[in-house]
Amino acid sequence: MAVHHIQKRVNEILEPGTVDDKTSKRVDVFLATLVIVNIAAVALESVESIGLQFASVFSVIELVSVVIFTLEYLLRFWSAKAKEQVADEEGAHRPRRGYVFSFSGLIDLFSILPFYLQAFFPGLDLRVLRTLRLFRIFKLSNYNSALEDLFSAIEQEKKSFYAAFYLFVLVFIVASSLIYYAEHETQPDVFGSIPEAMYWAIITLTTVGFGDVTPVTHAGKFVAVLTSIMGVSVVALMTGIIAHAFSNQMEKRKLIYKDQVRTAMADGIVDAIEHRSLDQLRKDFGLSKQQADALLQHVQDERGIDE
């Protein structure tokens, strides 16, 4: 029982901290800061002059970071059992497997994997391993819901998003094929095949237009015009769907927050415990203090009208 209590407390500390849990908040800030330091170190290390001059500093940062991130990974794995009520030891493997194969678990693993790969397989390409270390930036997702919000928004509007994505793929393949047949005889080095033409198609559809590959025939230019118009339309459609889903998600959060405010004000006052609970909910939902105050005022106005 004591072990379960310790596991539960470790899990609380490693998860994003609540308003009252100062220890968890400090750990969050420390780990987030360590991730940012790591990303800065990887970026600066790629500058040859800085990498050579401060090689020892970067090595110390990497070693300390790997030790801390490894300890974090092991503690998260060990304490995952506390997230669920399991009847026996066999059931403890379920939440642990869930953590290992979850997005955050895989990111935690990839954040330490390059170090151990280099240690056990010294012949591996160091440039690839340094690039893999950049995966540590995804560890910030533990303390920010941006990626979760994006996936949730796409999930909510998945039918519309999949339909728009299908249109994008359709236009992409058709544009690649048409530009190939229009340009491959004139520019065989650039449009030698449909797969090679896909580079031009994706750049044109996304309206990036690097200008390194351009059609020169009349037919090719006509295809380019049509592709640009379709790209603006389809990409705008996909962007609009995601933006609409984000907006709906925020509105739902505001409604939930207002319901919680109404519940807290049912007795006419908001006590200290209810205030802390609402403040934690505000932070979890990503609402600003001004938005929360406006919603609180709105509920107070509603109560004034009802009374």
C-alpha cells in the first residue's frame, strides 16, 4: 500500500502540476527548461566554430540531460501503475504498456535513445543521432496541449478534413501527371517522371513556389495556373476546417467553464477551494485571465437577471 502511495505521488509530480502542487510545478519548470537548453545546445553545436570551442560544455549538458531524462522515463514507467486501479500485478502491465506505446512515452524514449545508440554502436552516423536529439522538443507537449488540441480538432472534423485531404491528393496526382506530360520532353532532367514531377506539384499546390522548377511550354504554364488556383482553394479549405474545429473546441471549453462557475456560485459565493479549482480549469483549458473574468461576470449578470 505504501508503494502504491509513492507511485501515485511520483506520477502526480511528473504529470503537469495543479495550482496547489508546488513541487510538481517546480519539476515541470525544471524539465521544460532542460528541454529548451537541449534544443539550444543541439542548434549551437551544429555551428562548427561554436561546436569545437564548447565541445566539453555540450558533452556535459548531454550527459546530465540523458541521466535526468532516463530517470524520468523509468519513473514514469514505474508509476504508470498508479494511473489505474488494477486488481493484481498482472494488471499493472496494462498501464505501463499504455505509457510505453503512447505518444509521450515514445517521445520520452526517443529523447534518450540517441545517446545509448551512440554508446553501444559507435559506428553510427553522428549527424543522424544529433538530429534525433531534436525530438526532445516534443517533450514540451507534456506541459502544453497544442498538439493534443490539433489532433482533437482534426478528430472532431475528421469527415470534413478527410474529404478535403482526398481532394488535395486527387489534385496533387492529377497535377503531377499533367505537368509531366506537358514538360517531360522539354525538361527531361526536371520532369523525367511523374514521381519527379510531384516535387513541383506539392510546391505549387501549397503556394510556396520556390521558383527552382518552372514550366516553359504553353501547356505547362496552363497546368501551372490551374494547379495554383486549385491549391489556393483546397489548402484554404483544409485550413478553414481546422480553424473552425479549433474555434468550436474553444467555445466548448468556455461553456464547460461557465457551467463550473454556475455550480460554484450556486450558494451565492465562490470560496477559496472553488476558486483554486476554477483557476486550475482555466489553465487546463488555455483560457486567459481576462476571458475567465468575462465568463464569471457573464454568469453573475445571468444570476442578477434571474433574481
